[in-house]
Amino acid sequence: MTQNRKDRQVVWVSGASSGLGLAAAKAFHRAGYTVVSGARSFTGERTGEGEEGFRICLDVSSDESVKGFAEEAVSLFGEPDILICCAGVLVLGPCETYSMQEISRVTDTDYYGQVRMIQAALPFMRRRRKGRILCFSSINGLLGIPCQGAYTAAKHAVEGFCESLAQEVRPFGVEIMLIEPGDHRSGSERYRAHSTGAEREEDYRRIFENSTRTIAHDETNGSDPDRLGDKLVRIMRRKRLPLRKCIASPSQHLAVFLHRVLPGRVFSKIIAGYYHAG
């Protein structure tokens, strides 16, 4: 039986125009939640309810945009019960070749963007003494790979921030969960730029070409994003959320385990070999 909208839980999803954000928004909408989806590409007038819920323009790198999204979402649908932070960009390149602007672009979206959304939603949850916040980290929030240094750094920051946050908001009945996806068939090339200096540095050319080729192969052959969205809905039905949930292939789970137990130099050599960067 279909719920009345006033009886549904309200879910905010950032980065909902493509990739895992879109998959999450669609899954929660199918499950009967009131989904408010935000993305920079959602410009113009607000549309009706579609497969990803209700669209509102949102740029997580802008304080004013996040504030405007929150105000409009609350005025239309009420306070949020669940926040899902999915917005992200990726700039591929050797660490030495990144410009500071490129690093700032990744950090401002992938890390600060999540912080902005959390700070927009949390006062409502804290006041009501309930709420759930799902922050998208990554396997790269646990370990690094060649030519993803800026993204890896941002996701490590998300991990640390949310671990502290979970301890602080527990007394208010708010739960935090870090989602750590492996490779999924998702996203858009618009969000996977190459650093401007990557192809100019001859010393890094082989490492860059081999690493990006392997990254593209793994993403093309990755898991189905819709399955991840459905899994998040099932997790949300639990009485208590885990702090971390790694959703990845067996080989990527193995990589996380080896990262924990092997000496750093040994693990680094194995990863470099896989990406043909050694």
C-alpha cells in the first residue's frame, strides 16, 4: 500500500544526477521515501516527482547553494530524516602534476561539500533527536592508488571527519555511516578530468597512462550501481547502522585486508604492480 507523502521519511541526496548518487536516489524513491535530489545540473524551474524524486539545483561547493537547497527542501517537504552525501569529482594525475586549483576543486566537492551538507541537515536532526547521515567515502578512503592522490586525500578526510562526528552526535540520536564503494559502472566523464600537467611530464607518462587505463577498465567492468542503491535501502531498515560499510568486489575487500596486515612497503609494491606503475 502506498504511503501518504506526509507519512514518508524525507531523504536528501546530493550528487543525484549520475552515478551512485542517482542510483541511491532512484532506489529510495522506489522504496517509498520522499526523495529530494540535488545536483548542479538541476537548473531552471523545479520539476515534478520523477524516478529520482524531486529535483532542486544544488552546488555543494557553494555555501549559498547548500543553504538555498536546504531552505527549499524543508519548505516543500519538511525536515530531513536521512541525508545521503554522494556529490563528487575526480581529477586523475600524478601528485606532482596537480595544480592547487585542481586539488581545491576535488577537496571542495568531495570533502567540504559533504561537510556543508551535514551542517545544513544536522540541526534539524539534532533538534528532533533522530536522523541518519550516509557519507560516501570510497575504497580510496582506506588506501591509495596511483594517479588518484587528490581524490584519495579528500576521501581520507571524509573518513576522519565522520568518525569524529559519529562520536559527537550519538547522544542526540543521530547515526553516521560511511559508505566505502569499490568500482561501479557509474558516473560521467565530466567528473573524471585529467590534471593539466599529467601529460606534459615525460617522467610520469608511463605511470599515468598505465594507471588510468587500469582505472578505466575496472570501472567499466565494475558492479551494478542499482544494486548498491538497493543495498543502501536494506541497510536503512536496520535498527542500528554500522559506522562503515564497504560495498566492493571480493578482490577489493582483499586489498583492504592486505592494506591492514602487510608492511607498507610490501603493500605499496603490490598495488603499484597491479596498476603497472612500479
